[in-house]
Amino acid sequence: MRVSSLSTDLLSTKAVTFGYKPTPEVMEVFATFRTMCNNAIRIAIATDAKSRFDLITNSYKHLKGFDLHSHYILNACEIAYAIFQRWRREASEEVCQILTLPHFRKAGILQHLARLGVRIPYVKRPFLKLDSETCKLDYLLLRIPTTPRHFVFIVLNGGMHQRAILADRSLKRGSVTLTETSVIISFTHQIEEIKSSGQMGIDVNLLNVTWSDSSGVTERVDISEVPEIKERYRSLRVVLGRVTNKDRRAGSFLQQKYGEREHNRCVQCLHRITKGMVEHAKAQAMIIKMEKLTGIRRLYRKGNNQGTLYRGRMNTWMFGEIQRQIEYKAAWEGIPVVYVNPRGTSRICLCGSRVTDIGNRQLCCSVCGKIWDRDELASKNIMAAPLVRAARPFKGSDDGGTRR
């Protein structure tokens, strides 16, 4: 989700996924476009492209020989330049020096890098990326060009959510990405940011998501189904590894197949939960606050005196996916989402004094005498906390939830 402000309005973008059945002609375009991207990457390395337009200039004549529509050349160069930029940022100092020496280009820079054992990036999976001007969408019928003045029609499959998006004439269609199994179309619309009448603090834990708002409402949403799904598939992966230990190709195929199923089931479960929280914030016109959990994975590294099962369970904690869903759904409705520092949110009472852990996720304040539920206190502190730009990794507890 990308959100940018236009005066008092927000420009919000949402990607919608459709199913389809690729034809042999589409698969042929996939293969050609992938080759174009890989050739453009090599040209970018050989010429040390300074910009996307520089790469287009240097590679246009070569890519024109693939006989695809000219828009594919621009899209292939855009993808290739993004991959080249990332590769160059992560390259060693020696490689960067080689790229800037002109005599190496004349002698063949790609061959020289291969002799040094430097890995050249490449596009592995077949896909297509088209801008909004290249293709035409007529409800569930997508038209994409192949060669000049020749088009392929694709029938999209979508449920009620996808059909509702297509029926909304106020939305503006953006880029289109095709894979072997799906078509991903981006839509944008302008929406006025809500005038907030309160705040809503959301505390994300391993087994639940607890939220509190400024009207005094607190709710705990159970998400224990997600860790259970992950545990079942973890056991399944162990069995698959044992059965296919002599067939690497079959093992890789099955691991990928069931890994995608695990991810889809967990994400779908979280969609139902995050949708309800965003709808509540919209109905009450409230700003959403969440913890900035940057760096929390460092707490569960090997060598931190934690058990293997505990580290495995905590490293599958999908706090990032929960926050991502809340953020893009809130932006689509014009609801601001802000982040606060997570340090001490479940250790400081609302009166300002430090609380004591009395077990069973209960906390006691020695000053005001109030007994708090750990997650409820954290959500209230998040709601009342000031905003932060960043948050350091923090000391934690061993209760299997969010560490603070």
C-alpha cells in the first residue's frame, strides 16, 4: 500500500488479485519477457547504467529484436534497472570499482565478473508487468498486446470482492502484473482523511490481538488458529523432508506447494480479524496506533538461551502481516495509522508507576492497587503513547507474547 497526500486528500492504492487460466500464447510471452528482462540486466551491468532512461537508450535496439510490443521494452527496462540497482548496492567494493573502469567494459565485464565468481542477478519466475496504457480492462475481460496490432484476451475469475472493485467507477486502474496463476491489478482512488474524534491502540501478540479505544471499549481477538496452522504444517514439512530425502526435485515441489497453502490459510484468517478492527475505527472516526516492532526478531536468534521450539514459534509470529493489512485497509478508508515506541507498554500503569507481574498474564500496580490484564494495559498505553520515528529492540519476558 502506498499512500501520498494531495492537499487534504489521500491517494490510496490497492492491489486486487484475480484468477485466470493462461493460454500457450500467454506462456510464450512470459518466456520472451523474462529473457528481455535478463538481457536488460546484463546490459545494465555492462554499461553501468546511471538511470532507467540510460538503460532504455542502451538496450532499446537489442530488445526490439524480440518482436514484442514496444511497451514491453519499457517495462522490462524498469524491472531490470530496479534489480540492477539493488545488486549494485549490495555488491562488494571490488565489484563497484570494476564497474567504473572503462577498459574492463571493452574486454567484457560480464566474463570478467564470471571469472571472479560474482553472481549475476536474473529473473527466474515467468511474469509480465504492464502499465495502465498498455492493456485494456472491460470488467472481467482483460486485453493485452503481444506483437504490434495483435492482442490476447484473458477472462478473469473473481469473487464478490473483486467484482465490487470492478463495479466501482470512481476507482482508477493502475499497473497490471501477470503470473502463471493470477492477475494482479492495482486501483487508486482519492479519499478525504477522516477528522478523528478519538484514538484506537492495537496490541499485537502471538495468540491474540487486543485493542482499546478512547471511548473505553476494549476487545481481545483470539488468533491462536494461526500458530496452530503453522504448527501443523511444520510437522508436515518434517514428514515431507523424510519421505523425499532422496528426491530433491519432488521435495522442493511439495515443500513449495504446502508452504503456499500454509501462507494463504494464515493470511485469510488474519484478513477477517483486521477487517473488523478497521471497520470499528471507521465507524468511530478514530486514528489507529500500533507498536513499531522494528528489530524484534533479534530477540529470538540462536544463542539467546531460548529453546528451539520457542524460537521457532516466535519467529513464525505474523505481526508484520497483521500490521500491513491494518495499514492498507485503513488507508483505503482514509484512516491515519501511526506507530509508537513499544518499550514499556506493558510495564507501566496508567498512573505512571511500574507494575508487578503476578502470573497468568496479570499485572498489579502497587501505587493505585489496580490489577491489569497484560494485553489490555499494553493496548491502553499504545493508545495514549506519543509517536516515534524508530524503536530499538527491547528487553522482554518469557510469556510467549509480545516482548517489551
